[in-house]
Amino acid sequence: MRIDIYRRAEQDGVFSYLAVPEGKPIPQEAINTDWLPEARAVELDEGADALPDYSIAHTQEQIAAKGYAITSVNDV
């Protein structure tokens, strides 16, 4: 699966990240004007459970359940 990654600035120069399937819009419940494109068409290994470079855990599960995956507030 290929995904698009967006980032949003948090406090103290830290970023949170949002992953959506390639070409799909950010789902309505996650729309925020602060999301900026970070990377396009990132190949997500089907066996990967996380995107450590973006602090996103359970990527596949989150996308299946919500249509997107996001950095946990515990990791920000």
C-alpha cells in the first residue's frame, strides 16, 4: 500500500503525523488547516506494524478502522 504523509507542528518544535492512503483526502474528522504535506506515495510494507520515522504505531490497523493513521498523543 502507498500512503501520503502530512505533518502538524505541536509544541516545542515537535511534529505529529497523519498517514492516509495515496490520493485519498484527509477524512473529515481529521481535517485541520495545520496539516502540511510531508511525503507522497510512501510505500508501506504490508508486514510493518509501525512507521517509526513518523511515530505512527499500528498503521495498518488504524487505516483499516478509521481511513487514516495518526501519531499517538503519547508520542508527541
